[in-house]
Amino acid sequence: MAKRILVPIDRSPVSESIIPVVAHLARSAGSTVRLLLVYPIPGAVRAGDGRLVASVDQEMTRVAAEGASYLAWIEALPDGLAVERVIRFGVPAREIVTEASAWDADLIAMASAPGPRGIRMSYGGVAFRVRRKATVPVLLYEVHGTDGRRPRLPAARRLSRFDRRLPAFVSIRPTPHA
């Protein structure tokens, strides 16, 4: 069973929808969950006249603090779980695979909404690249609206229990054989 579950989230209702699934899986297996938030590397902030307002380091510190408060809120949702949080900067798919390898994750659990080509043909760009490059199993929880389009979840219901109006397609990519 997966003892270390890496959960990349991107602050969207779709990515947050994996939290109840992972919480149930982690409770039943006694797993540790690591929440991963990846931001692009920020640039320097300049005023309209070209003056430097914030350096790259200052902007990274600001973004990391904002991400830490968000992850603390997410971490508090599933009670009784061992949850860690990590913030990385870079290309999301690359950073997810790197973190899974560095942390020695047993499973990467992600949520995705169907792309324009339909359920089985298209996963989100990041989810597709992670599935292709990961050396550990990837659980992909695909969230749908009742009409097959991207769900529009109100903020108050974003992390509620499973909703019968949001059917899911779960795909697990097996571990490659050596």
C-alpha cells in the first residue's frame, strides 16, 4: 500500500477535489500525505516608470508566504492525517516528478478536468506530462460536470464530501517494470 502520497495542487477547485479521496486512502493505509504547490519562478516587480519595486527574491518570499498560508488551510481539512507541505518554484510537471523522486513517494495523486477532446483522449497538460514521466504510480482523479464540461464549483462547496452530481473517472498508471 502507498505509505507516502504526493498531492500536487494548483489552488483550483478541480485540483482540490482530490483531497477527500486522498484523505480516505491515507486513513485506510496509514499513509503520510505531502501537499505540493508549484509556482512559476517570479520576475522582478517594476513600477510604471521602471523603478524596481520588488526583487526576484522578495517576490519569491511573498509568493511562498501566500502559498504557505493556503497550504496550511488545506492541511487543516482532513483531520487526523500526517500531512506535510512543500512549495517549489519552476515548471509544474518537472517539479512534481522531481519532488516525488526526492521524497521517495509511493503514489502521486492528482485531479484533472477533461480537456476539449473528451474524457479518455485528453488529460490536463500537467497531469499528462506527470503520468508520462513519473516513475511511481499516478492516480488521476478526473472531475466532470453533469454535462461533461469543466465543473464550476462554488467556493463554499469546493471541498465538501463527494457530490453525486460530480462523477469521477479514476485512472491509475502502473509502476514501470525495471
